[in-house]
Amino acid sequence: MRTTSTRLSARRPEWFGDAMQSIRHDGYAIVEDVLPQAWLERTRQAMYRAHECILADVGAQRLERAGELGVLRLMLRYDGHFYSLLELEEVLAVVDASLSSTAILHLQNGLIRPPCGEPRPGERFRRAFQRDFPRYLGGYVASVNTVLTIDDFTTTNGATRLVPGSHQRLLAPDHEEMEATAVPAVCPAGSMIAFDSTLWHAAGVNRSGCDRLAINQQFTRSFIRPQIDYVRALGDEMVLRREPRTQQLLGWYTQAVTSLDEFYRPAGERLYRGGHG
């Protein structure tokens, strides 16, 4: 099976230029050495705790009905550690270069991929090819994903399958073409898989006998509505504790005003600062 061949390391200064060129040409780039080992263990523990909290808050039955037993949404609510993943220099560099510094977080989802031959009931891990931003805007990049690998991605544990060059296309490649050209994103834990959100990709099959953990962070231009209103979900006090850059990502400066008092605030105090991004 052919695998991704270009290996970039965040420890090398040339990683950024090479990564952006790869995203433009192939639709994706894999950058190793983004998360240190200590962060991996901290993140793994936080994900399992968040999973238990979500099960308690939402209920297994509702999650199963939605097909999301292994999907962790709104992890920021359960552990402040997940804010740090929005503040990684490598993530911000890709987001700023792809979208601009006014980009916002569309979603931050934890993914616990269990070992199984076939998807279990209530697990939304579709093996069909898909793209996370389903709109073609004439080549305009409106969304980018950064997947952080908390465990190694291997052919055995179901590394995500990517279709090189399938991004920014009006029509989807046919299924046979995608099956023939897809490559698994094989990389060590602590890597970042950055890709244009119009890239076609699919989940792999985890035959390793162990869970495979990852975090998918999708970012969009500021005028696109996020999957979750993070400001309302987390509360003003929690958002305002973060650095201004993180506040921007969470949507603090892309809020619609709700009163004339807010509308006529001085420029430096206005809630909406989305700019042209």
C-alpha cells in the first residue's frame, strides 16, 4: 500500500514553506514533532475524562442515536488543556497563511477510534470519502483542518486516507479514482495533518486492538458560522480569560451586536472585528 512520502518536521525552519506548498499542490501536509510527549499523555487523559463527562451530560442513548459515541464535541468546556491546542504556533501559522489572522474555529472535535472490523452502532466513523467543507468557491480557500495525532497513525490502526490533489475541484473524483489514489496519512503521535477542507478523505479501519486518538480542528473565514457558538457555549468570563488571538478564534470578535449601546462602542471595544478574512 502506498503511503504519504513527504516527511516534514516542525523542528526544521523550512517546514512551514514546504507545508504550505504541499497544501496548495496536494491539498495536505503532514508535519511531525508538533506535540511533545508530555502533551500527548496529558491530552490523552483529558480526552477520556471529557468522554466520560459528555456521556454523563448527554447520555449514551442520545449519542448513539446521533452516531457519535466516539466523537467528543465542546471539549473546551470540560478541560482547559484543550485551549492550548488552539495556541500552537504550528497550527496558527497554517491558519493565518491559509485564511488570515481573522479566522475562527469552526469545530474542535476529539476522535476516539475504537478497534473494530466493522463500525459499531452509535459510532460515526464513515469510511466513505467525504470533504469537510463541501462548497467549491472557485479556488477560494475558505476552510482548513489541522488534525493532531495523539497516537501513532498506522495502516494497522486506520490512519485517515487522503486523496492527493482532490481539493478545490467542482466535481468529486469518481469512487474508483479515489480508491486507487488514496494514501493513508501514516505519521507518529504528535504530528499535525493540515489539509484544505475541500480535500476528499476517508476514515480507515482500526485493526490494532487499541483505541486510536486524534483531535480535528477545523478553521474557517470569519464570516462563516461555526458549528458551535463557542462564546455562548463557554460563557463570556471563560472566553475573556484567554489571549486575544484565542478570543478571535472562539468568535468573540465576530459576534453580532444585540443593542445600540454595543453598536456605538468605540472601535477598540466593538465585538465585531472580522475584517475581510
